[in-house]
Amino acid sequence: MRVIKAVLIIGGSGFLGTHLAQKLRQGYKVFATYHKNRFSLPGVTFLPVNLANRNWIRRVLIMARPDVIVYLAGKNDPNWVEKNSPWAEHVHAIGPAILSGLTDILQPRFIYVSNSYVFDGSKGNYHEVDTVLPECTLGRVKLNGENVVKSKCLNYIILRSSPLLGRGNGINFSFFDRMRMSLDRKIRFVANNQELHSYGLVDGFCDVIQRLIESGVKNRVIHYGGLTKITEYELAREFSKRFKYDPALVSVSDRPNKKSAKNSLSQLDFSLNSSEAVEILEAKPLLLEQCFDLIEKQLVFSS
């Protein structure tokens, strides 16, 4: 008989956290934390948490007794993190250190979600074994978090994800939400054309995490992204064409790229290769057109 596992999602009120909680609540006992934005979701127990308060974190762990911890806390906006680096260091790196230090008795599986900014963007199609050399603050704090988890946890997974497409939760607006709202209102949408990413679907990301929870995979790095390499600007243009908006509403940002000190004027490539996720977990990365097909079905269903 299958034992229902307890999963604790750190950062459960965010874009990724709420999608993951919705995915897991049918088959697991799900606990999810929030910091400022109180959230409610049937079948999920939400708990307030302050990552600076070790005693409170200990109480949360004692209450949840998680078999699996999925660490999603923090922001993945490089420009925002650049301006708030002390906060970012605490949430992305010091938080996992405190949490993993308090789980020495329970020893849960620890899934730390990182991203492609741990690379320098010089070549793209990054594999798990490629050299990490972050040039922006977000990449550096994420890499610090990865190293902390590797050094302190006996059963960990580092899951590096490309940017993900999907609807927000009504409190945290996703890139997809902002793009769609602007085009709906016929307001100019300004997008970055300096970075290539292998955009994936948030549903596919949640599926990979569920497969990791059920698998025996441990102590390794896994990449997840889509099969189409594209810039934010190109993606917005393709979206506008597919969903009958005016592509002329999408324009290129004239703001200099501050995410890389050495390559501020060149196009960087942060795309990830997901072949190991396919081989090990039987994950199914999608082409951009396939992502749009699934998003269209979701929009029709919710309308």
C-alpha cells in the first residue's frame, strides 16, 4: 500500500509554488509557506514563515514532518535582484542553509530549484556538467544556494529551470499575465531581445518535480526547459500572432542589459538542454507551438 508523502513547498504562495501545490494536492499531504501574501487553496495547508527566524522554521518542520522539501522561495527577476542583493542572498542561499541545517534528523529529500543564470550565457544549450560561471547577481546567489544544498543535504536534487510560461495566481502576475493583459488592452508591451531562453511550460515543470519525488534519483543536477530557443521579444511576437493580437504592440526594450557586465550589448544564450530529464525521468519538453496549444486549451476551459 502506497504511503502518502508529506511535501513542504517553501515559497508556496508564488507563481511556481501555487502551480506545484495544485499539482501535488491530490496525491500528497501538501504544506506550503508564505511570507507576506496569505494564500488559500483547498487541500493545501498554508503556513506563515520568516526565513530569518530559525525557531519558527523549526516549528514548521516539526509540524509538517516533510518527506520532501521543495525550495522555491525568492524572485527570479535579474534586474530586481540586482537592486536587492542582500535580500536575494538571504532568501536564495542563507535560507536553504538554515533549513537544511534543521533537517538533520528528518533527512527529507531536498529539491532546490535554480535557474539558467548560473551560466554566463556565452554558448547556450547548457548541459548539467557544463561549467557554471554566473555574471549577474541572481546567478551568483542561486549558485551559492546550490552549493549550500550540495554540502549539507544527503539526499538532494538541484533542478535548474528555464523561464516558465503559465498563468499567475491572482496575486503574483507572471510574465504571461503581464503580456496578455497589455495586448488585451492594446497597450505597448516592451520585451527583452538580448537573451535567448528555452522557455518551458509551468505544468511540465510541476510534472518533473512530481517524477523526482517518486523517483530514486538523488544527489545530482537536472535541467528542465523547452525545445524552442527564443528571446522574450520573439516569444511575445509569436504569442501575439497566434492569439490574434497586433504584433506591432510588441516592441524591443531600449534599456541596456545589466545582467552581464562583460556582454551588456551582445545577445546572450541561456538555453538549457533537457536530455537527462528525458532519459532519467521520461520528461516531455515541448516546442513553443505545443506550449501555445496547451495554453489555448486552458484559456478556453477557464473562460
